[in-house]
Amino acid sequence: MRRSQIVSLLLAILIGFGSLAGVLAAGWAPVLGVQLQGGVEVLLRPTAPADDEQLDRAIEIIRSRVDALGVAEPDITRQGEQVVVQLPGVKDKQRAVDLVGQTAELRFRPVLLTFNPFDEAEFGSALDLAGAYNGAVDPEDDTEADTETVEAEASLDFTLPEDDIADQAVVLPGRGEPVGYVLGPAELTGEAVAEAAATFNNAWVVNVDLTDEGAVGFDEMAARYFGQQVAIVLDGVVESAPVIRATEFGGTAVISGTFDEDGARDLAVALRFGALPVEFEQDDVRTVSATLGEGTLRAGVIAGVVGLILVGLYMLVYYRLLGIVAVASLAISGSVLWSLISWLGESRGLALTLAGTTGIIVSIGVQVDSNIVYYERIKEEVRRGRAVRSAADASFKGAFMTIVWADLASLIGAGVLYQLTSGTVRGFALYLGLATLIDLAVSYFFMRPLVVFIARRLVNEEPRRLGVLRPADGDVAPAATTTGGTS
Amino acid sequence: MIAALRGFYRGENSWDILRLSRKVLLGSAAAVLICVVALFVRGLNLGIEFEGGSVWEIPVPEEAQGAAADDAADGSGDAAADSTTTDDVASAAAEAGVPDARVQFVVVTGSPDIFRVRGVLGPDADSAAVAGALADAVGVDVESLSSRQVSPSFGDEVAGKARRALVVFFVLIALYLWFRFEWKMSVGALIAVGHDIVLTVGAYALFGFEVTPATVVAFLTIMGYSLYDTIVVFDRVKSNERSLPARSHFTYHALANVSLNQVLTRSVNTSITSVLPVLSLLVVGAGFLGAGTLAEFATALLIGLLVGSYSSIFVAMPTVAWLKGYEPGWAAAQAAADAAGRHDSMEAATQALAAESYTRSAPPRPRKKGRRR
């Protein structure tokens, strides 16, 4: 046995179990998908064609909304034009479904007060002002409004998204600036805006074209709040709060300020499209209860373990000593795969899905097959009279090429599916591909040297120990002259 | 039979698999025909992912089972179903705006039994309201429900994507096999894979199983396995073909037969070890999840795995052998063998291969020492 093979064997064991130990020590565990721990999965599709910029911005907005829900591992990804939002373990499922992909209104609200949100006294009086305003406007809802104010006062927080109601006063932050606003009921919505564009004219400004109806409403608002600020509010954030400088706009308005190019463009996009720059349709909404998720997970785990035990027993009975190598290969592959899945979950937030789990269970078969292809070649050569130790060396090259060509076909399949499909099938393709790559590595760096080691040290030229019966023992010359293989 | 198995274990099998395949293929053709007819007549039972619609799953609470057990003296299994019937659930669904809902009671060992409600939301209905109404009808908290809503256009898109992925996959695999082996083997492999897919999809049509994305995953797995198997067989044939000395002495038929016999043990063992995890998935999946995703997935896989191993031996290779038979060199070899009345050219091929690669009892030729090919 060559030194390089011993090194390779030791390295494989070290890397295989070392990575597992590292992952366990770091406290990483696979992130479980929605179907395995319960939660919400929403697939959004734009109702009209959307470009990359719009989709990326939409994802950003959805992400910030989801962050407000306090989900541990939200996964929001783009797959072509679709946006997949996965919220495993989310508690209030209906609220999550509503929040994701809703095209919130763009609203114009008069500014009642601006304050410094870092000053607790100012914040408190701002909340009082809003509470008083709502109490006066809506006496029927008195008690509820009061309790809400009390709660809000206690926590000194801006108005929550679900309390952001058009005809109520709200307390909201400015975008990217340390200013809080107390805002009156909405005067206009984004429907008043026909078109908005950022233009450069000595400084960056945003030109707004209003619809015919919108122009009337805008002028009314301008008359009422002339000389005061009106806030443009999106998704609970004040995008801009320009001062009204005229009472007759005649259908167009110009918003000027200290915009840089990006700021002006963002505001124009916000004005044009409302909260999400794209309108989405919820194509596929799935909520899974925690109990169902746990049941599925348990079934998958038990099925995997039982399957592994059965396969291990079969290999041990059929291939005897070589069966040990098969079981050890599975153990190494398994620990590498576990580490990889944990790492992907930890660093990328990539969740292990139900389809992924089945892909892995299926890949048990692929890993074992690599062993079988090799062992059958060894047995064939031994039956022909070759010495076991020589057969183990010499058979590997041919066997490994077979494994490579066959695995390559699996990889092509996994690659195509990963690129061209979405959702379930894509998750399956990912884990099938990973498992196949691990299979190749384990076959080369672990299975081969271990088999060679066993063939040299433990078989003692008794092929029975490998489950080989020669056609007719005795009519084959002892392979005394054999030297090591070349591969 | 025992003797045959024993010979098999010892690697003494030398069966004329190609000739056998001619008879077996009749059965295959019949099965394919039945499946195609079933596909056209019965069609596929598509899940909501492909047709659009909604599904709610409502677990039956333990307390309800206990309460129902008081008046239902006969047994415990159906007690929950007695307290709230599927009709109750269906009428609750209809009131909330899901007319013609299909309600199933699914018994699940190990976790609460469930009602599964499938239907299409009415124009004014709201899925949250339906979930609430269903939870009330069964008497559970709305958070314990699982649900799914799919828009009708989504299914078309999923199916379209899957079809496109399949076409690309087939083209790439055909090119790959052409590059690696030869185009005749591309043809053989694709026919074998097509055969497997028709049989598996046909089984779904015949038994009326629901086709879900998980099923599509199963079909893809089957294709993968089948190709993998076929490539292992082809690889052996190719390497044997390269090491045969003068091809005029042997027919392709013999070469293919010898190669098939050589890889047969591997095929059988691989099938067994691949089927074992799937069987456990089927038994455990069915045991824990009723007619859940895992069980259906496993059913498709089981059928596909068995058919896939079968087809790489009995469909892929015979197709290639038939195509190769028309190549001038192999045709001449066949004609010569027929003229000489030699039917044992398989044995000759075996011996030639053995002599070529494994010259152990004779003094070793130095050039070949330790070489496999």
C-alpha cells in the first residue's frame, strides 16, 4: 500500500468526521424548510413583465417587511421572474401571508409635527399628539385607541404596519434620516399619480404628473396645507416631506430638495408603483402547521435510518469485509453532507426541504452503487484467478471511470433541473447534485484506499472473506507472482 | 432455480440475455400500450399545483377523539370521524364559500388524523375565512391547520418549465452519450428512459394517483437511475469491445451478451440496495403520514427503480445490439457465424476476453502485467 493512499485515507477520515465535529461544535444544524417545521411559503409572480431592478427592489422591500415579523431564517429568492418567500417557523401565518407581496398604498399625509426620535420626551409627546388626534376623530373607537396609545407610549415605537390606517393619525420615521413625523390622515393616495420621473436641472428633482382626478385632489390639499409640509408615505416610512409652495398645480408638481441621483430615482419609482415597484400575484400560498411539519420530518428521518440499516446489512452479508467499507463510505458521505447542509443553512439561510430530504435518501443508492461497481469488478478478477490484493488495485481504474461517467449523467441532470425549474424540483436537484459530488470524492479518496488496505491486511488471500466463491476452487493457479497494480 | 442462483453468485452465469429479451420485450410492448391507452382514456389526476385550487388539512384533536369514544362504543379508530363527519366539514366549507369541496378523512398513525379538504375558492370567498370556518367545524385552533392556495395559471407554468427542462435534459444527455460512446447508444438509452417514464406515468394514470411536484421529482429520479444503470452497462460493452482482438471472430450479439452477464450481478445488487431505502420510505411514510407526500413519492420511485434496472438490460442494450447489427463489420461477423452454424460464439467471446485481459494461469505477458484493459 502506497504512502499516498494511507495519507488519502487518513485525510478523508479527518475531513469527513472533522467537518462534522466542527459543525456540531459550532452549534450549527440544518435549517429546516417550511414543510419540515411548519411555516409559510409564498410564491409571487409579477402581474406584468418586470425588469431586474424592479424585482430586486421588490425583494428588498419584502425582506424589510419580513424582518419586522421576527422570522429566524427568512429565505427570499428570485427564480427568474418569480419571487419565492419562505418563512419557516413563522408564528402568525395569516399576517405573514397578507404582509408579503401586498401592494401597500402610497399616501400623501399632512405633517402635524416633526420631532427627534432619539429624545424620549419628544417621542412621548409625539405619540400623545397622534393618540389625541385619533381619539378626537374617532370617539367610537375610544377605548381601543387609548390602550394602543398606552402600549405605544410604553415602548416608544413608531406605528406598526397593521395600525397604519389611512384615516388615522400615525407616527412614522423618515427614510434614511433621524427624524420622526406625526402625520394626519391621508389626503391622497398613489392613484393620483400618473407618472413620475427623476430629472436633472441644476439639481436632481422629481417631476410628478397627476391624473385628472388626482390634480383636483392635489390642488385641494395644496390649498389647505399651503406653506406646510406634506409627507409622501410608503410602507410606513416617510419617503420625502416637501413643503407646499403653490395652491394651483395644474396637474404637474416638481419635488425639489437635497436629492442625489439615487434618492431622486428611488422617490420617482416609489411614486410610480406604490410600495412594491411591481404588482404581484400570489401564485402559490402554502401554510404548514408545526405538527404536520414535525410528523413529516420524523417520518423522513426514520425512513432514512431504517433504509440505511437495511442497506448496510445487505452489503455486509453479500460482500463480507468489503461491506464494512460500504458502511464506512456511507458514514463519511453522510457526515460531509450533514456538515454541508448545516453550513449552507448557516451562511446562506438555505433550508433543507422535503424534496431535498428525499433526494438525499435516494442518493444512498447512488453511493452504494459506486461500491458495488468496484466490488463486482474485484470479484470478477478474483474469480478469474487474480490475487485479491492485486485485483483490488487493478480494478479501481475501470470501476472509477464507470462511476465518473454515470455520475456525470446525474450531474448533467441535476444542473439542468436546477437552472430551469423552481421550487420543489429545484431543491431536489441541488441536493442530488451535492450528494453526487460527495460520492465521487468519497469513492476516490476513501473507498479505494480502504479496500486496498483490507485486501492486503485482512483478506489473507481467502476470497471467501469478500464473498467470492471461485467457479471451482482448486483449478486456478495460486497467484504467487503477482505484484501491485499500476493504477 | 437454486443452481442458477448459485451459479449467479459464483459469477458463472452466461445466459443469452439478448435472445431472452426478444420474448420479454413483447411483454414490455404490451405494458407500454396499456399505459398509453390509460393515459389517453383516464388521463392524469393532477394535484392542485397543476390545476390550481385550494387544499386545507385539519388535524382532528385528541380531545375530540376521546369525547367521541364515549358514545361510540365500537372502536377507537373511527371515533374522531364519528364526532365530526366529512359531511359536516363539507357543509362548513360550502358555507364559507367553497362549493363542491372534496373532503377526505385520512387516518394517520403516530400523529393526529386529518380531514383533507380540496376545492376551489368561490369568487367572494377569503381563504383565511374558510380556514377559520373549517377549524371551528372540527373544533381546533386555526393555527394548527395547513393549507395551500394555487392560482390556476401557475400550474401551466410549472408544467411548461418541467417540459422545457426535460427537453434540454434529453438533448444534453443524448449529446453526452454520443460524445462518450456513440449515437446508437444515445438512441438505446433514450428509448429505455422513455419506456420507463411511460410505464411510471402510465401507472399513475391506471391507479389514479395524484400527480404533484413530488411526483415529478420521482419521475426525474427514475430517469436519472435508469440512465445511470444504462451507462454502467454501455461502459462495460465499450471497454470489452475495445479489448476484443479481431472482431470478425465474434458477433456483436455475443459481445453484448457477455457484457450483460458481467454486469448483471451489479445491476441486481444495485437494484436491491436502491429499493431498500425506498421501501422503507414507503412503509414508514405510509405508516406515519397516511396517503401523504412521502408514500406517493415512494410508490412512484419503487415502480420506476424496478422498471429502470430492467430496461437498461432488456431495452437499452438490445436496441443498441440491433442497430449495431447493421454496421458492415458486425453484419459480416454475424453472417459468418450463421454460415458456420456457430451459436456458441458467446463462449468464444468470453474466453477471448478472459485470455486478453486476465492471463493468469498462462505465463503473464509482461506488457499486460497488472493492466485491467
